[in-house]
Amino acid sequence: MNFRLLAMLFVVSALFFTACGDDDDPVTPMPEPEPEESTIILRENITSDATWESDKTYVLGGRITVESGATLTIQPGTVIKAEAGTGANATALLVARGGTLIAEGTADAPIIFTSIADEITPEQVAGGDFASPNLDPDINGLWGGVIVLGNATISASNDNDEDLNEVQIEGIPSTDTNGLYGGNDDGDNSGVISHISIRHGGANIGAGNEINGLTLGGVGSATTVNNVEVVANQDDGIEWFGGTVDVTDVVVWNAGDDAIDTDQSWAGTLDNFFVVTPVGSCFELDGPEGSYVARQTIQNGTVVAGIFETVDGELELVAGATGLLLDTDENTPLDMSNVHFVGPFVDGQDVTDDELQNTTLTNITFDVDPANLVDLMEKGEVPAGVSAGGSPVANKSGLGWTWASISGGLDGL
């Protein structure tokens, strides 16, 4: 007898009866694997290391804090959306002192922070389209913003004019100690922020006070911040409160208040930037609030204070600044160089040249007729280092990934 053939027949028969079964012994199918959730709603602070992945959408369900000792890593191309909220319930991503944010996007895969009302998807970003499909680039106040706090030196004081080395950041309730910033470690490291776009933020937190697009409070020089876009924030685009961090390659587009704001003796450098049509001042630069005094440096920038259209043969302002071109004060040590302001300009768009005692200006140019340059100077005198003419200065070659560039907002600059 062929035993090999007999064994094969036995195996085939067993498989047949197992597959067919009968009514008394049905075959149980293997369960289908459940699909992974593509939207992650966040309600709790981040207390241990976490990674946000680019194939998911993360929704900030409130003020989400990266607490001290924890590191949040955000993969390139990730989309982070935020629920609406105002006052103490304003949504924001807060990086506390001692916390670390590694948000390192790329030009091909930027990290997008936006409102839950924005229909942008990770698939859209992965396909190379970084523009919002449904929200115009001037819609603001739909959520809070990104706040990074560190241990670097600040210049602050109390009501008795006594120096303070730490204070609570604006927009965070005093009951939340994660909102404290400042210290004595100027080399502090809060992580990496690169190729991020922050959109439609600036939720009101009370009494006309809103959250900035990007807030840097006491952030140290070991922190890397570059390639940052802020679009349509109801308050300032970027605001520094002391600290020593340098920031490079920036676009602030359609800020609802000031584009660039500094306080408490920020001791860093802003290099290569575009400011386009802020509603408030293009620059609001303040210095020490305590006895500590440091110089800030702003260089290599192009500023578009307003956009005009011809109506019935007349130029009319359709978007842009109602505030000052350069608003500083006499106790703000400032070195500003190679900044070009694109005209035309409207009444009220001035330079506070009567408060430039601690400021050095080098190659600051305005797109006006030389005879009209003095009209932009609040005091009626043109300070040294300022002239008419010039041309756009900032280098946009590495900023093609920004929504501003994609939409044509940087055309001609």
C-alpha cells in the first residue's frame, strides 16, 4: 500500500471537514483588526516623553503643557489643531521650564498648528500642499498659540521696583505654576522649533489681552528656533519676554496687532525676516523692566506695512498697519540694520525717532521719495542710518514652504 498517498488523503479530508463544519460546530472567523485612530484628542498634560506622528491629527482640547522633565517630539508634516476657547480656557501648547519641544519640520513637510475649523489634513501636507483649504489667511482668534518658557535671564520687577528673576507669562492663570519663566541660565535649552506654521490663533484671554502666535519667555540660547511662520494671529506675531534665544528665517503675515514685539531685555538676534501687513505696529520694542539691561539685535528684514489698491484713481489701504513702523523707547538698547520698509505709507505710520537714544540704525531704508522721508519721522528729523530708496533685503529662497509664499504674499519682495 502507498502510505504516502494515504497520508495525503487524510490531510486533505481533515482540511475539508474543518472548513465546512456543520450546524453544531460552526467555524469562528478570525476577528478583523481594528483601525488605528487617525485623530487624537488631547486633554491631559504631557508628563513623560511622547511623540506625535505625521499620519495623525492631534487636537488640543485645552491648554496642554509639556511639563518639566518631559520631551514632546513632533514629526515633520504633523498637523496639530486646537479647539476653540477663551479666557482661562484658551487652547494652547505650553512648554514649561524644564520641558523640551522637538518640533523639527522640513521645507517638504512643515509642522502646522491651526484651528479645528481648518480642514487641512496630514494627507494634504504629505502631498506638498500647505495652504488652508477653507480658511482665509486673515481669519484670527480661533485658538490660542504656542508658548515656550525657559530659565534664561529676564528684566522684571514688582510694584516696589524690586527685581524679579521669574514671573508668570501673560495668558496663563497664576494658579498654573507651569506658566512661570525666567532664571539665571542663559544657555538654557528648550529644544528645537523649525519649519512650523502657526495659524488663526490669538484667542482672547480677557480685557483685550490675547495670546501671541509664538511666545518665547526666558528662552535660552541653546534653543534652536528657525523657519517660523505666523499667519493671522489676533495678537502679536512673535513676542519675546527676556531670554537669549536667537530666531532666524521668519514670516509674520496679517498679525492682528504687532508683528514683532520684545520685552524685558531680550538679549538675542532676529535675522532674515518678513513682516507683511500687521494691523498694529511693525515693531514694538521695549527694554528692561528691572535693573538688568541687555541689547537686542534685529537685522536683514523686509517690511510691508500696507497693501493698497487703486480705487477711482486713488490708492486705498486694504490691509496693513494702523500702528507705528518702529515703536521703541529711550531705555531699549537696540541694534537694527539692513531693514527695508516697503511703501506707500499712510498717516500714523511713523518711526519714533525721538526715542532712539539707545538705538543704532544702519542701512534702514524706506520706499519713499527722499523729500518725503522726513514725514515718516515722528520728531520731524531723519536719524543717522536712515534713508529713502533701497530695496527688499530679506532672503526668501528658503521660505517657499510658507503659506505666505505659496499664496503670493511674498511676491515682488
